[in-house]
Amino acid sequence: ELSLSANASLFYSKEGELTGAQMIFSDVTHLEELEEGIKRAERLASLGVMATGIAHEIKNPLVSIKTFAQLLQEKYNDKDFREQFSSLAIKEVDRINALVEDILVFAKPRGIVWEDVDIKEVIKTTIVLLLPQFPDKKIEIKESVPSEPLIIKGDADRLKQALLNVCINSVQAIDREGVIEVKAEKEDDMVRIAISDNGCGIKKEVLGKIFEPFFTTKGKGTGLGLSIVARIIDEHKGSIKVDSVEGKGTTVFVELPVRQKENQTDELFGTYNRK
Ligand SMILES: Nc1ncnc2c1ncn2[C@@H]1O[C@H](COP(=O)(O)OP(=O)(O)OP(=O)(O)O)[C@@H](O)[C@H]1O
Ligand SMILES: [Mg+2]
């Protein structure tokens, strides 16, 4: 299998008459392999970020199953208890199972799955995964969303990953105590999301660099977080902007189109796969 990129241009004379055309094919197989490698690294990095949230989500149901199992011996003859135990155990095991499925889907490379996504649901899951990230900080999370669903065409898992990366930055920007606010609204054909924190803020000099892969000001950061976010928003044909005042806080604005244009094909400029 070979990947070719094709570039075409037309030549005109001074009089505006078409005199010829040129098409250049370049072999981009190696470039694509490199890109795959970067995507793999990004996936692993964000899996690491999510690990704390995931561990917490698995631990909770395990604790309730264990508590009930410990009581089972002495309460074995209590019919109500037995029924409660069996329904709880099944529910909690299902919860862990669904989570493990999610992780497998996330860890495996896969194409974008376009579906109807409710941004309100995405925000809700993001907050659930975010809460265990700061056991020793006092952070209030404010959610401000309209009562009706905010449906867009998109990939729910990727969008959750994007919002989580942004929110984790906010948590990390807050030293001990603070507020993170997640707002979402629909206007015309756009869903607008704004995530603000009253954390340390970003120095003017580095504001232009934060979307670069591997740019980090943190001792333990990989600097991939926001580059992954930018890629996901780009895949959704959306836009992202960051406002920040050092010492005051940061707001990340994300805009996502409600619909994706179908059959987006590049006619003259594109990458062809010859199999
Ligand atoms: N909410 C925020 N408040 C303050 N600084 C921020 C915020 N969001 C991003 N930054 C700055 O942008 C840099 C890049 O962020 P990014 O998420 O890409 O990488 P990281 O958080 O350093 O590492 P990683 O996300 O890979 O763990 C951060 O190191 C930080 O300096
Ligand atoms: Mg980050």
C-alpha cells in the first residue's frame, strides 16, 4: 500500500488563456506512518491523564460489592438483604464492565464515529471523571447549561476527551481553592462552550505556544493536552480560543457547528490511497 498526495495547478498566459496544467504526485507513505506514531503517543498520554478518574470509577462499585459480601454471611437468612445484594452486585458489575468497554474503545485506534451527541451529556461525564482528580483541593464546579439538550453531530468520546483535557488544566491551575465554571449554549448553528477558572492564568509571552505539542510549563506535564484538544475540535470543524490574565484566571472558548457538511471532498487537492 502506498499513499500519494496530489497537487494540481493550471497555467494561464498573460491574456488569460489556459496554456497547460501540472499535477505533482508525492509519496507521503512515510509521513503518514510518522503521523500514526504521533497519534499513538497522544492516545497513550491522554489515557494516563484519564487513569485517575477511571481508577476511582472502578473502585466505587468494588467497595460497595465488598461491603455487601462481608455482610452476606451474617445476613444470609435475611431474604430482603439477599435480594438487595444480588441486584446491587449485578448493577455494579455492569457499571465496571461498561467502563472497561469505554477504555478499550479509547485505547484502540478508530475512526471518528459521527452520531448525535448531547453536549450536556458530554459535560456531565467530563465532570464525573474530573471530580476525583483533586482529592486535596477545594474546587467548586459550576455548571450552567440550558434545560433543552444541545445536540450536535460529533464523536462523543473524542469530545469528552477534549473537555476533560481542558478541565484538568483548570484544576492544575488552581493551587488550593477555586472555582471552575462550565457554560454551554446554542446560538444559530453553533454550540458554544466556555470553561473558566480562577487559577494562576497564563503569561502573555507563552499564550501563543500553549497549543504546540510538548509545550508545557509543568514539571510533570507532557504538553500534549491542548494539542489533542485542538485536533479534536478541528476534526469537528469547530474553533477554540483562550483568554487569560496572569494571576486572575483563564477561559477557554470552544465553538462547535451543530451539523457537519456531508461529503466533504477535496477535488483537486487531496490524498489518494492506492491499494
Ligand atoms: N487553565 C489554565 N490555566 C493556566 N495555564 C494553563 C491552562 N491551560 C493551559 N495552560 C498552560 O498551557 C500549557 C500547555 O497545556 P497542555 O494541556 O497542552 O499541556 P500540560 O497541561 O502542560 O501537560 P499535559 O496536558 O500533557 O499533562 C500548560 O503547561 C500551562 O502552562
Ligand atoms: Mg494539560
